[in-house]
Amino acid sequence: MQPWKTLTKRVVCHPNRFLTVEIHELELPDGRRIPDWPWLITPDYANVLARTTDGRFLCLRQFKYAVNGVSLAPVGGFLEPGEDPLHAAQRELLEETGYAANEWHALGRCVVDANRGVGTAHFFLALNAKPQCARHADDLEQQELLLLSRHEIEQALDRGEFKVLAWAAVVALGLRYLEKKAEPLK
Amino acid sequence: MQPWKTLTKRVVCHPNRFLTVEIHELELPDGRRIPDWPWLITPDYANVLARTTDGRFLCLRQFKYAVNGVSLAPVGGFLEPGEDPLHAAQRELLEETGYAANEWHALGRCVVDANRGVGTAHFFLALNAKPQCARHADDLEQQELLLLSRHEIEQALDRGEFKVLAWAAVVALGLRYLEKKAEPLK
């Protein structure tokens, strides 16, 4: 099973720092060529399923432009250029909730789109989260902080209330991870 | 919590049927305007966690352009224009594996990107899958069909062998669903 070869890349659209569109010319293992494969460069991001010392899950109720109505969301956001994914996860937890956690588990990372890239999602589970400072709200979005019980977050997941792919994924992977024992990252 | 208002939309890039890039001019609830919000239109897709009558999970080992190396994948693919997501899921199961299933459960749907759209992912669990016809391989990709035990697919998920976001999500959501009882779609 051989990878495809990238022959050329050209930028066809770069409206701002959140998006670059390239067209790649590809060669398949059998020699066929594809002249116009779209490739999307967007920032990588981190999402965190965070549980407090008293066993409640930190979630945000928020509006997002691509979501139909309001959605439940885990903590998360874009990585700064060059930022380590775990650092971004810890920074976002503090900024979005005012909590800090002392036990972190990696839940894996995934490319967002199998064909076009669209960045990489990094997933974490944060345990023993405690209030540490005031929340630093995003300047564009309205967000309401919720503390959900295990039963409530399971129900919300099963009812489709996490309406964004990475959000449903990190909650499903995090709840799954909590069924098992593992060593923390730090 | 109020949605943002779309004031104008313009297409800035449309290299082929797999991608249209728009720039939206938005108005926030407080009256502020964003002149250059990128919006990405790509085809919706369906993914299926499929289990055979003897309790094995149908997976594909395949190369994808955006994936580093080979990945395990569940069944899945783009919806045809106007196609019902369940129909697409059933069609993809037959085309990619040659199997048909008589019990289908909806696992939900998610927008792929909270900010830019990038299509909607529709997830299904298919049970009692049986061989029905020859596989109809995709003309671009090399794919190897695997039948994994419950233990093997759990291990593969935990090891990060499903390297694409929607693929890890449907496997996690499907395995979670199997812990519970539910009525089939048909």
C-alpha cells in the first residue's frame, strides 16, 4: 500500500490566517495523475474533557457560527503557532473556565479530514480540576459554564447535544478512557 | 444567546465539486461586524461501524492522502447530491465490503467544523451484516478488508489506529452504543 506522490502545490486562496487553500497535483501509485486536489490548511486545535475534584464535567453552552442553534461544548481552541498541544489544552482550560487540573491524559490525535487535511485535533482528559482564577471569555462568543454530573454528560452525548464532530469525539473518548486505568502525562 | 447574522456571502474559490470557499460578512449580536469569515462547503458524508452476524467488525486498512501512513477505517463515504444519509451508509457498506446489514441504528450527526462548516458527518451502527455481493473497490484507493474481534477493534481505537476524526468518533460512539439497548431504524 503506497502513498500518493505530491508533484506540485499552489496556493489559490488565503483570505486570512485561519485558512489557506492549496491545489495539489498528485501521482497515484499506478502512475495516474490528479491535477486539482484541493488541500485545506487551518489551525490545529485541542479539546479537553475536564472533570473537577468533585466529579463534575466542565462544559460550555455556546453559540458557534457553523452550529444550528446552541451546542454543548468541551473546553477547547486553536493552538497558537508552534504551541505544544498539551500546553494549548491547559491554557484553554484556564482561559475558558478559570480551572486548572493536575492530572492530564492524552486521548490521541486525529487529522480532521482524510482527503483535504483541515488541521489536526488533539484530545485530552483533565482530572482533578479546581477553580484557580477568573474566566477569560473569548471576545467574540457568548459562553455559559456548566458543571455536569457523569449521568448528565452521558445523556447529553447520547442525545446529540455535542453538535460538533471534535466535541462529540473528545467526550466519547474521554468517557471511554475513564473506564480504564492509565498513567497521567504529568 | 443569539446567533450571528450573515450579511453577505461571496464565492472566492471553487476548484471542483469537492470544495467551495465562501467569504461571509457577519454581524455579531453586539453589532460588531466581521468582514472576512471563511466558510467551507464540502460534501456531507456517512460513516458506519458494521458488525457481522458472528460478532466481527468490518474495517478497512487503507491509505488516504491526508493521513500519515496507513490507517484503519470504518465503512464510509460522501453522500451523493440529495441522498439520504442512511441510504448512503447502506450503499457504502455494500460497495466497500460486499456486506449488507438488516439492523441499523443512528449514532447522530455532527457538523465537522464549529466555525467554517466543512460539511456534516452522519454516523450509523449496522448489525447482523452478511456477505451479499462482490466488493466494488474505489477506483483511486487501495483498501484491504479486515474482520476484527471486539477486543481487536477496542485495542485499535485505544492505540490511535483510526487516524481520522470521523473514523475514531464513529467507532467510539458505536462501541458505546453497543453497551446499551435500542430500537433499530429499520
